[in-house]
Amino acid sequence: MHILVNGVAREVHATTMAQALDVLDYQQAIVATALNGVFVPTHRRDTTVLKEDDALEILAPMQGG
């Protein structure tokens, strides 16, 4: 399925947000997620279904100065 991930078109073989995060190598990462501009908490990722052309945003905390 084609989705946008942080504004970049991607082909992913996943039906849920949790599966997409696994495919995109974010399995163990602490991230914030949004689907089509709506925040999705960690506990809802397993049940959040992706559809063709959805926009997934993945935000990771950064350190530095």
C-alpha cells in the first residue's frame, strides 16, 4: 500500500500503524505518531488501520545542544 511517511511516499506491506512502524524499523523506538494529522497514542497503534494514501507522521525526540 502507498502511504506518506513524514511527507515521503512509501510502499509498505502493513495494515495497521503498529505493523507499519515495524516495517519502517521503529519497533523499539520511543516515538509520537499521527495519522492524517490526528495524534495516535501508543496503545491504539495495534488497532489503527491504514488506508491507501494515508499520511503517517513519526516524531522521535532528539538530544543535543
